[in-house]
Amino acid sequence: FDRPEDSHPREWAEAYLHFAAGEKRSWLREEGVRIFPVVGWAERGDGRAEGHGNSVPRFHIVWGTGPGVLEPFVRRLRGLIDRGRVQVRFRHRVDGLLPGDDGGAAGVHGVRLAPTREARGRASSRDVVGEFEVRAGAVVMASGGIGGNLEAVRKAWPRRLGAPPSRMVAGVPAHVDGRGIALAEAAGARVVNRDRMWHYTEGIRNWDPVWENHGIRILPGPSSLWLDAEGRRLPAPCYPGFDTLSTLRHLRGTGHDYSWFVLTQSVIEKEFALSGSEQNPDLTGRDLRLLLQRVVGEGAPGPVEAFKTHGSDFVVADSLDELVAGMNRLAAEYAAEPGFAGEAAVLDVADVRALVEARDREIENEFTKDAQLALVRNHRAHRGDRIIRTAAPHRFLDPEHGPLIAVRLHVLTRKTLGGLWTDLDARCLREDGSVFPGLFAVGEAAGFGGGGMMGYNALEGTFLGGCLFSGLQAGRAVAG
């Protein structure tokens, strides 16, 4: 927090810590939300005790994933709808705020769109069939960030992370386009920290997309060998799952929009998880049989195997020569796509072999100088990682652990860390710091609180928590 406008984000960060350490667990449990008992340890950081990163396991997975979080709140909402206390107006596009007598927000106005039967995530018509106004004592902006609008992402891209990618995959649907933030700003609310954002480097193209350019994030364990597009191994702390923004910054300096994981079947079976409720049917469906298969069954989880079989970013081979040839084939196809400038990156099989063999030699060395392998062993000292997240160290060229696998990784848009400037009651603020009467902002639209409670960086597990906390703060403030 190094900007004058960071005073409110810092207050939100402090308040969130107290919420997370105190009320959050009991509140969620009272609501009916249950937590999977194995706690993950993502975003371990840059390798310094005083540096960025989670010092303890703190990535909690909800039993039921996203739908499991929504369930108790949707149940309550439906009850309020049935009792006539709440109206839900689908296909109503908000185009602006209605001004109140005090200069604040007194409601919203916009247009009604024609009904649609398009599937979730598919572009629907924008045919206007009427107009509407809704007047209210409070307007809560909960429209999300900008991650579905790639041009907006590029426009706000922080130069400290290098040049923005010419090609990315969308980790959120197209409706997460920043439009709500822009409407509030046009009415006089202040937006801060636009250049703070959180995008992943482990994105893959969804072979069965829900929305256009749909990307899925690999939630990786620590063992995959990470190479840039030209086959150079990434330096510390740019290891899988350690320091997202440092890795993004490094890769943006390579001149290429993608990188590679090189791994084995043993690694993919143990270490690959995919973001999204659809990609985790065991946890989402609360299916103990499927969950047991994930832990002790043979083969990778079904969704992971589907990506390995059908995904356009996967190469599977029995030899390193065959693997590198497949990687070069994908690189040539990527270069042939519209919008590509320059020549395809070509991997040299001898260089890749030298890296893999050097890594493999360290497997038998108990006192390895390979920092990544040392960290893999450190991961396995944590019971949760050893059981479900980290493969036993092995030689990648050992056929017992084959086949070899390469995965092409894209930058995947995800979170907006800045947003509408708010006080601790989630009330939007004007340019001069005064309260914008009647206008509140929550979740990603408010940078998860205050206009950026993460600062420049973030820790896995704080995004959803920030949405819940800011929503709770706004609800309590509106209710008085």
C-alpha cells in the first residue's frame, strides 16, 4: 500500500484479517457452507521468510465448490422471492444511475432485452424491447471486474509486468466486462488502482468451452518442469504454484505469449487439478466415491484425462524426441493463427534433453542443489500435499512413470485487484473522498473491498473471502 488512496484498501485488509480469523468460519457454517477437510497450500511465494507468499496452508475448498457456496444464499433468496420481498429482473440491462435529491444514487435505469433461450455462457441477443426505471434507497454495485474484456485488460495492464499479451484466454465470461464500474464512475464515483490485477500463467484452452475463448486454469502441484516458449527453464521462484505475478512478469519478458509444462503421467495423476465446478465433479457433486478415486484410483481424474485426450494444448509421447516434435508442431500452429506477428518459437530437442536429464540426475541426490526438487520434498512433508497434491519424486525419463506430457500454457485473465473506492461500510466515495450517497460496491467491482485490499499482489483464498466480506459489510450498512 504505497499510494495516498490506499488508506481505505489498507483498512479493508486489516478488517478482512480480523473477519477471516474470527467470524468467517462460524458465519459460513451457520449458513450451511461446509469446508473440505484437506487444506491446500497454494501461492507459497518467492522463497524468503519475509517475502510474498502463504506461510501456512490456507486454501480452503468448499464441499460442493461454487454451487456449495451459493446454495444457502440462493435458498434464502428464493424464500424472499416467494414471500414477495425480493424481485429478480432478468434481461434488464442497467445503463445508468438515477440521481437523487442529495446528488447521490436513487436507483437505476436501463432497457429490457428480448427473452432468450441461449445456453449459459453463450452470447445472447441485445434486442431492446422496452425501458425501465427502478428507484431505491440504495444501489449496490456487484457487477464484477474486467477480466472478460480483453481490450480493457490490455488498456489497464501494468507496465511493471511487461507488455500485455497479444493473445490471452478468458478465465471469466464476457459479462465480466467492467461496465458496471464504468457506469458508477460516470456518475461521479472514484475508481482507484486500475493497474492492479491478477492473471494466471497456467491457462489452457477449454476443449469443451462454455463461453468464447474459454480458458481453464491448471492448479498445479510443484513437480512439472516449466520452460518458456524457447525451451529455457524458468528461474526461481517461478515454479508451479509459487509466485504468480513474478512468473507472469518473467514470462512477459520472453517475447512470447505462452510457455510449457513438461511432466509425466505420474505427475498429472497426482498434481493436476482444474479450476471450475464443472472440472471437479467429485467435490461439486459431493460424491465420496469419485473423491476416493481421485485419491487412490489409477489414472488422472476424469476431467484432467479429458483435457489430455482432447485439449489442443496437450502433447503426449513415449519419447522425448516425439514430445519435442509435438511441441514444435503446436508452436507452428499457434504462429499460423490470425493476429500472430513474428516467427514460431522452435525448441531444440538436445537442449530440452539436457534440462530433463540434469533434473533427473538430482533425483538420487538426497542433498540436491536443484531448488525445485528440494521444494517438492518440502511439499511432501505437509500431509495434505503428500496425500492428494504432490507426486513422489521420480525421473521423468523413467518409462515406469510415462508417458511424457507437455502442456502449452497461456495467460488467463482472472481478477481485477483495483476498483471502486469504498469506505468500510462499502459506500462508494467521490474523487475528493466524500461519500457518494446511496451507492455501494462489493466484490471485485470494489477490488474485493476499498478499491484494492490486496495491494499489488494477492494470496490464493482471499478472492472469494473478500467477496463474502464486502457483501456482508454492505448488507449490514444498507440494513442500518
